[in-house]
Amino acid sequence: MATSEATPAEPVLYEAHKKIYPRDVSGYFTRLRVISLVTLLGIYYITPLLQWDGRQAILFDLPARKFYLFGLTLWPQDFIYLAALLILAGLALFFFTAILGRVWCGYACPQTVWTEAYLWMERKIEGNHNQRKKLDKAPTSAAKIRTKALKHTVWIAFSLWTGFTFVAYFTPIDVLAEELLNLNLGPWETFWILFYSFATYGNAGFMREQVCKYMCPYARFQSAMFDSDTLIVAYHPERGEQRGSRRRGVEPATVGLGDCIDCNVCVQVCPTGIDIRDGLQYECIACSACIDACDNIMDKMSYPRGLIRYTTENSAIGKGQKILRPRIMVYAAILLLLSGSLITHVAQRVALDLDVIRDRNTLYRETPEGLIENVYTLKILNMDSKPHRYSLSAEGIDGLKLVSDQAEIEVEAGSVFEMVVRLQADEYNLEARSVEVNFHLQAQDSNHLNASREARFVGPGSS
């Protein structure tokens, strides 16, 4: 008799999205998140409005290849500073994550910050979590359409403002506003305003926790930075179990239960929809909403706070917490070393660059006086915030003469000055066919502002 084998079920690789309606919560950590949100959004939206020496304080002028950071003007030659800042940011993320866990995700990540802002607008227009859920399940009506239309209008307006502000970091905001009012935006400004607006609208308005759960790589590699002394949000089962409901004021021991009344408020306030009582999960962004929610319930039940709290794995089992541990000290040492090096280099940075290009069309030529002459093109870059006059000299050959058609060298702030100079030398003083010479540029009003560049002087050879 033939027997049939059951076909194994197809594995589910992606769970269908279920919209999460986070419940409102208040408390100490919620206030910290609000302060962080307001501060970070304030910095983002206000910074392009700040002025410094008659220009925008922070501006990344890509066409002119200038980057203004208050009184500091950076050029492509200063790209090393940007690379150093990115390395420092990565190390700082490792350092603070090893100590404080996912504090970045919960309080400072742009996805978290803008999602909180969009949720706040949604609450103001559609109501609390139960009202929002009820509205979504309700049949289509004129009232529902009006409410939804108002919400999305506010969202889109806020998204466009966000995109406009983003582009204002690259095009002066006054110029950008004038172009917008005159309907004369350039193609790249239009693209990036719309693209950044769409990304903000989609990520913070719709995708929300899905970005954290499926798109963000940080959640995947954070385990490499965690150890038993890293701060995490944790539920304490030894105190909370067994769970069960009871009347307010009832001592848990008298009914054979733990402190957890199984109200599920910690789940209802979670922006990623997890149950913290199931243990540490990669979806947890350490926003601490569950801590505030549980503490409020404990207060109502007259139980001690801290059933859900910030703790460490070692603290949870009574071993205490070690802050100064090898990886922390290594991270701190590298951070201090790189930070000190970066600050020193920026402080000692000379806002002057000299580029020397020898004329390669002619090796050399002989002047009517019998001197050997080489021609050079000099490019002088004044990276300072004010104009300067410079003195130019050259050395490296006995009796070397520098001839220029420029009576004086004056370069405006943030400008490039190009000039042609000629070096003349007696053939008798040439020790070889190619001799090293040095150009030296010195600001007349500053001993610190100087630059030197090597070049080659070519002649017929030693006499």
C-alpha cells in the first residue's frame, strides 16, 4: 500500500507588515527624548539661518569647492579633515554603544527623531492610539477623508520644509528662497528638495520601525559592541514572574504572583512592537518608553519602580557593573589620540596653498644676457577669510633671479590667483642638468601665513 509524504511548509522569510499604534507615555525618559528631539530638529532647521562675516555660517559650496564652518573655510585639499571626522564619528559610536547600548538609536538617530515628530503630528490630528486604530478600521467617510487629508497635508508640508532645509546647506538659503519664490529653482535643487522630502515622508510617515528592523545595519552588528557590562533595557523576571492581574494595592506574595500585572502597556508603547519581557531583541532601540510605562503602572499599584529598567547583564545577576574595561579604554585612547591630532592640525593649519607648474613646452631658453631661463605658472590659493598681500622669492641656485610681470601679489579671501614667473640663472652656477629650486610665499601682514613648494630648474648641464 502506497503512503503519501507530507510536503514541508514553505519557510516564511518576511513577515507581513502590521501597522503599530504606539500608546502615549509620559515620564523621565520620555522628557529626555522630547528634549533631544527638539534640540536636534532645532539645530537642523535653524543652522542655515545663521550668518558669519556676511555669509551663511555653515555652507557646503560644491560648485566653488568651498566648505564654510563658521570662521573656518575648508577646500578640497582639506578633505583629510572630513575623513578624520567620519572616523571619529564611527569610533564614538562604538565607544558609547559599548557603554550605553543603543542610546544613539533611541535618542539621536534621524529615523527616530523624525518618526517621533511625525507621530506627534499624527496624534494631534487623529487622536490617541485607540482613536487612530479605530479611524483606520472605520469605513470610508467624508470625515475620515478630511482627517487623513489634513494629516498628509501637514506631513507633506513638513517634508518639503525638511528637503528645502537640506538643500540650504549646499545653496545659500537666501538665494534658494528667492529662486523658490520666483519659481526659478535649478534642476539639481529641485531634485534634491523633492527626493529628500519624499524620503522623509516615506521613512518617518510610513516605514517607521521597518527601517530599524529591516534596513538599518546597526541593529545587525551591534552585538559585536555589546558585552555583559553594556547598558540595556531589560525586564527582570525574578521579580516580575509569575504574571497575573490583581486589584490595586494587593501584595504579590499574598496571591502567589510577581510584580508584573500583565497589563501589556510596555508592549503598547513600544515603537517597534516588541515585548521586552521576552528578553533582549535586536528590534529594541532602547528608547525606554517601556520603562516609563512600567514605572507609571508600578506607581499606581504602589510597587517599587524598576521592574523594567536600564541595567547590564552582570548587574542583573548581582555581579555589578564595570565601566573601565579593556575595550572601553582602547576606544577612549584612540578617540583621545585622534581628537587631539585633529584639533592640533586644524589649529596649526595654514590658510595658504601654493601650486607650481613648470612650463613643459620648452625645457629652457637663453636670454639676451646669456642667462638660462625657465617659465613657471603659480597658483596661489588664499584660504583665509580676508585678503592678503604676498611676497614671492625663490632659492636653490647661486645668483638665481625671479622675474614677474606682476608688480604686487594681492589675493582676495577664498580666491585663487594665477601668475606666470620666470627664473633666470647663470649656466656656470648649474651643478646638473636638473636642479631643485624652492619657491617661498610669505604674507606681508602675517609671519604665520606662508607656503613653500619645490620645483625643478632645467638647463644645459654643468659647465
